[in-house]
Amino acid sequence: MSRSAYQALTELVVKCRESARGLPAQRDSAPRWSGIGFSIMGQKFVAPMSHVAELMEVPGSTRLPGVHSWVIGLSNVRGRLLPLFDLPHFFGGVITSSKKNHRVLVLETDELYSGIVVDMAFGMQHFTSDSYGECTAILPESMEGFVDGSYRDSDDNLWPVFSMAKLASDSRFNNAAVV
């Protein structure tokens, strides 16, 4: 019996539809929040991605006279002068890791271009938005005003959210000169 090409294609379409599997079920995933993880004074923190322009190794720097001891100095990074600040020392602590682990979180806004030296950086950290809550970590009193809640990771570790914006607007931080 002879079939037309149209009939053959019609039968093929029917067979394909009968044997085709459905699309996988779409799962609702929780919204995610990402930040840059770092540690100071033995405590892990995460800073919002929007607050950190760059993450780098600590560049060589020149000490500056007449500044607080937490000011490391001035560095030339790709033709721009980057002031470097020792964040743990600013809060009354000390850097606890070896020098090879130290990293600089670069803050860049319209008014501020600064490098914040931390003990260690962990790169990008991702959290589900529903893991956000009040910060219950025990922090030095000098740091409490710089933390905006915290996230819990999948291993139930607490990551306080460190606000670089609050640091940048802090009057003590902006007045690095010794009076």
C-alpha cells in the first residue's frame, strides 16, 4: 500500500508525541545572596558584593607620617594611590594569620578609594535569602555598629554581614591623622 509523504509525517508526529517525556518539574528555589567572605580577629564575616570593588594581595606600600597606627600606608595600584588600612588593628585587635594569607578588600565609592587589609579572604560566599537573621555572634564591642545581621551557610556556620559602607562613613575611620 502506498502512503503519501504527508500521512507518513503525520504518523511520525503522533508516535513522537506518545513516546516523548515531559519536561522536568520546575522547582522553586530560594533567592540567593552573595558576598565576599573574609576573616579578622578569628571571626568570619561576609561583605556585600556591592561594597567591595576588588580583592587583591597586599601590595607594597609607603608609610605615612602623622597617622594612626592602623594606617598601613599608601600604595600605587595601576597608577592610583590606594591608602591601606589594617582593619583588625582599627578595631583594637591584631592580624592573626600569616602575612601570605593577608588580603585587601578595595572599597570604591564616589568619595572613597581605600584598601582594607584583612587576615584572610574566602572569595564569594553564597547564601539562601531565608538564612538571613539577626547576628548572634559574640563580637568585640568596637565592631557591633558595623554588622548588619548575619547569614547561615549549609554547614550551619554563622557569617555576620560586615557593612563596608558604615566603615566608610565612620568619623574615626575618615580621620586617620593623629591630632
